[in-house]
Amino acid sequence: MTDILVGCILIVGALFALLAGVGMVRFPDLYTRMHAASKAGTLGSGLMLLALAIYSAEFSVVSRALAGIVFFLLTTPVAAHLLARAAYMRGTKPWEGTIMDEYKGQASVDE
């Protein structure tokens, strides 16, 4: 039963990682690509680490896998936000199909 659960979690995690890769290729600009990589990539890698923790059932492996999941959840959103802000400040324009730019007028390239 454990092998089936681990297999299902691995497949779902791999699908999310695949979706992150597809989003990196298909989305039109830096900001949407970064969103795909940070959200789907984090979920995919977190699920695969969870499957590893369940499969191993050793305290040292489980604790490191859980620490990795927490690390991903804490650092990826902050890193994605900072990279997007730095790109915006450097003048990287959003895709021309972007409906609303809430940051325009609040931030200048000279900051």
C-alpha cells in the first residue's frame, strides 16, 4: 500500500514539475514564466520530497526531506518576488497582452 501511495505522489509531483517546464516554454514574458516556475515547481519538488520521506521511513531522511520542503516553501516565493521586482526596476516590460500593471507609477526605474 505504501508503494502505491508513494508512486501516486511521485506521479503528481512529476506532473507539476512538467507543468512548470511547459510554463517556462509557453508563457509569453518573464513574469508569467517566473510564476509558473515558482508555483508549480515548488509544489512538484515538495511532493517528490514528501514521497521520498514516506518511502524511506528513516528519521534522518524524513527530517531532511521535511526540511527541504519547508525551505522551498519559505524561499521560493520571496526569491520570485525579488527577481520580478528587480526585473521591473531594470525596465523589463510585461507582455503587451497584460491587462493591468498595478506597479506602474508606483515604482520608477531609478529607485
